[in-house]
Amino acid sequence: MLTVTQIDYIKHLREIEGASVNEIATRIECSWKTAKKYADSNIDLQMKYKQKRRRRVMEGYEEWIEAWLEEDQRMPKKQRRTAKKIYEGLVELGYQGSDRTVREYVRRMKQKQQESRQEQAVRLEHIPGEAQVDFGELQAINGTQVKTYHELIVSFPYSNAQFCRVLPAENAVCLFHGLQSIFEEMGGTPTVMRFDNMSPIVTKILVGTDRALTEMFKTFQWHYRFQAEFCNPGKGNEKGSVENKVGYVRRNSFTPMPVIKELEEFNREVIEKMREDRNRVHYRKGALISELWQDDTARLLTLPHGPLEIVHMNTRVVNKYGEIRVDDHLYRVPNVRPRCRVLIKAYWDRLEILDEYGEELLHTCPKFYFQDAKNINWAAELEMFIQKPRAMERAVYLKALPDSIKDYFLSTTDLGDRKNRIKAMVDVLGRYPLEVAERAATSSLQYGRTDGASLKTFAAHEAGALNPEPLPFKEPWTPSDVAQWQPDLSVYDLLGVVSLG
């Protein structure tokens, strides 16, 4: 820090003696940058700086952040909002501050857990056209449940491009269907693919890099002609690119928890997100990933003339109830006699049931999976918004609610009214199923009676409509004279009189 005398001397040397910046820096014994600053800049030494009152840019947005973080506590840890996601959400709401302010505010409200492993490693030079494959898990809202799905990631370390498919399981049929779909999207096949020792591929780990492979994988590999490499047991870091991509895709594409109605439609949205992600700059090479991806594309193997049918085939015997068991799930087979043998073609999304010779298609049905699932407690999920009614507009579970309930909440901008509506809906959902609440909300909006008491009345009425009193049993066989006959029971009173006498 220069003194006022030194600054005056710099001005004298520059303006009176015409000294260069280098000469000034040498004579004052300061850096060239400092000499330049005071030699050629207008500096008012009498300026008095006043401390400005810090404007609270977060004012009005704390409620959103608190609601999001509280809501995230109900989410899987790996799918909670990051500070970046929270900042982006606030910007959409009109926030004009910096992301640093948001990050600092978030840091004070939650403890950031970051796993970092400091290991000295040799940087590898990746070759275009080579890929790594791995699975990850995510949770998503499906109907009235939260289900576990599996994200299949194919990563190209050279360009840092990634491809993703969300699947219901990690079995062989799902894995190869997902890879085949990705190959078709890319327009080619990677030259080399690195896997870990997953059970749909490896049946036994042999000496060194040798592996005993499943017949289904060998058929898939021969069809698409890629070379397979495998990590050593417990060495996931040998495919570090895709390991990182699993977390990256989950944080940036599946956070907060998504809503999945139809899996194929959801995957089309995922494909578009992965395509947009390639329009960013590579973290180390300074070029767009989409540009580097062209080098990967040039090295891909040509696709075969036709796709491989990804199917698992076996036979079953129909039981006496007309059912077959596939993967511990019973499927009804109509119009097939018990004890006969049938051929099962199990695709990733459906079963085709044929006669034992495979000549006649008998039945087709969707394939069911035993996914980890838990029912959504709607009353508990909505209760937190009673005190934060404005944050309801961005609630994750709001996307999964029926449209009538969404409209019931959001059709008013008065936060006091919305608070009362949320409170009434929580009470209704605590007593009745979601179907009743949906119908009650529809009636409430239709008749313009949106107060809490009216909603509860509509719910009680709808609950009665769904479970009406049973109608009297009607049978046509009894003659009408007999059915309508009303006997005179007074004669039995005479018996009592006689007995008393």
C-alpha cells in the first residue's frame, strides 16, 4: 500500500518529468501494475467512502428456499436440489441477486456433504469412439407412488458426451434394449465398451481380465461387433468417467424428483436434455462437447442392417387357474386350457405367449416389475405448505396431483385464501382417498364454493357416491301374490290371552 507522498511523487514523475511506467516502478520499487494505476488514473485523495446499506436481495425469497430444503428432506439424498438448482429456481421467480448470495444462504441452512477422495492418479488419454457403461438409481413419482427406476448411462470420456435411458430394472433384457436404443440414437456402435462385472453380462470372473459371459451378451456383442473390457473387482474408478456421469445426470436431470407417467415419453424428454447438455464447454479441452463428439462419431462402428431382437425365451406350464409365473409374478392367460405348455417371449416391456411350438400367438400383456415403491401420504406432503402457501406453486408433488386439485390451490392468488384451501384439502386427504379429493375439488370449482367447509361437504358427498348403500335384492321367481302377502299377526296375540287365562 503506497503512502500519499509516494502517490504524489508518482504523479510528479509522470506528468512533470515524463518518466515511463517502467522507470516509475523501478524508482518507487513497486509493481508495474501499481505504477500504472497511480500514474495514469484519476485519483481523488480527498474522496471519502461511505458505507452503503446492504440491500437484502434475498428478502421475499427465504420462504421459497426454506420450503424447498424442507421438501428435499423427503427426497432421496442424491436427488435433492443443489444450490445451483435453487438459484435457477429463484431467477425464474424474479430474483436479481448473485448465485454467491444464494449459495451462502443455502450453506447456512444445510450441511453440505461432499465426498472427495484425494488420490494421486495418472491422467489417461482417451481415444475417440470408446465408451463406458454403468447403471444408477433414481426415484420418481408414478401415480400415487414413489418408485425406484434405473438410469443406464453410456459415457464417452474423449468428448465427455453422455447418453441415458431410464429403465424399470437392471436385468439383461432392459440393459440390452437400452444399449440398442442408444446405438440407434448415435447412429453407430462404440469400438470399445468398458463394463463392471454386472450379472446380466458376467457369469464368472476368471484369471486376470478373462470373464465367463452370458450367452445373451455374447450374441449382443457379436451382432454389434464392439470390443468389451471389464473392470477389476471392486475397481469402479477404472471407469471413472461414467461413474461421475451417473451422479451428474441424476443431479442435473432428475432433481427435484421427476414425475413419470409413460416411460417411453419420459425417455424422449431425457434424450433432448442429453442433447442440450452437449452444448457446453468441455471442462479441460476448452471446446464444445458437441464439437468433440464429432470426433467420437467419426470412429463409431456402422450399425448392422437390422436390429437384434432383444428377448428372453422360455417355456411354462399353465396352472389349473389359467396362470403362468414369470419372474415371481403371475400372469393370467385367457382361453388356454390348464396343464398345457406355452412358449414365453419376454421383452423389456411386454410378454408374448405362444403355443409350445411358437406358431400361434395366444396372448400379449404388459410386463410387470417388482420395483421398490412406497405410497405417497398426500396429507403429510401438503401439510408443510399450510405455513408456506406461496411455495405451493413450485412443489414437486404438485406436478403429480390431479389437475382439479392443482386448480383448486392455484386458482387464487390470495395467500390467506390459499392457506385455508390447503388446510381443508389436507383434512380431506387425511380422511378420504385421492379419488374422492379429486372429485370434491372438481365440484368445488364448478359451483364456485371453494371455502374449506364446502370442500369437506363435497368430499363427504363424493365418498357416499363411491360407496352407495346396497340396493334391495331382486329376484323374479316368487309369485307377486306371495311376495306382496302381508299376514295378520293379531291372531297370535289371542294365544297369549288364552295362555294367561
